[in-house]
Amino acid sequence: MREKRIAESRSVLSDVMLPSQANPAGNVHGGEIMKMMDTCTSVAAMRHAKSNVVTARVDELVFYNPIFVGQLVICEAELVFVGRTSMEVKATVKVEDMTCEDSAKIALTAFFTFVALDCNQKPCEVPRLKLETPEEELAFKKGEKRYLYHKRKREDI
């Protein structure tokens, strides 16, 4: 199976937050953002695997800044690790107030793990990652550590 560059599957999704996505104080619900992240990361995983994928795990969802009604939310997703049939995708969510000159801020990050499925809904092999920079190599090693940690946890259950 051929290797694929990380850049080949990157995904970006953006949306303006509306009152229906928030509580009465105007804070956007975390679940709304998580759904956006799941969509964006699944697109990156599907672009890499060229198959259907299912979410297997969401790991390390960390909020840094609040998100309010009227703000632009930008979700960026890229693969950081692949196993035989699974892929770990990092999501970075930025928030931008479009009414002022401030630059976008990171609102939260998370890692999503997907399993690629064939036409019979069985796990199928995915292409390897072609790592091109020291940053990609480091992210891959960290992803591999998380993969092995969670694999050991599953085996202990």
C-alpha cells in the first residue's frame, strides 16, 4: 500500500455560531463544537483512507478559550498517526471575532481516532503516512504512544 502525505488529507471547516447553538448567556455548547470537530476530522480520515470511517475514540478534548454567538469558528484537521486500520487525527479549533482586528485564537484541541471500513463494514487497511518534517515525525511518535497506551487499556478490560 502506498504512502500518502499528510497535506493530501488536511481538512478545514468553518461556521459562524448562531443563537440556537448556545446557552442563554451566548456561550456556544461544547457538543456543537465537538460535532463540528468530528465532521472535519472524519473528512481528513476519509480523504486519507479513501473509504468510509467510523469514530472510535475522542481523546484529550481541551478547551482554552470560550466561543460566543456571532464568532467565526475554524476547525483544522490533519492526520498525525496511522496504524493498520486506524488513524489518529488532530483537530485544532480557532475562534475569531470578525468585528475587531484581533487574530484568531485557539479555542480547543482534540485527537480523534477513526477506523477505516470496507464495503462490508469490516476494518480495512489504510495507507501509511509519508512524514516530511521533524514536526510530523514528532507528532507521529506521540500518536504512536497514545495508540499503544489505549491498546493496552483495551486489552486490560
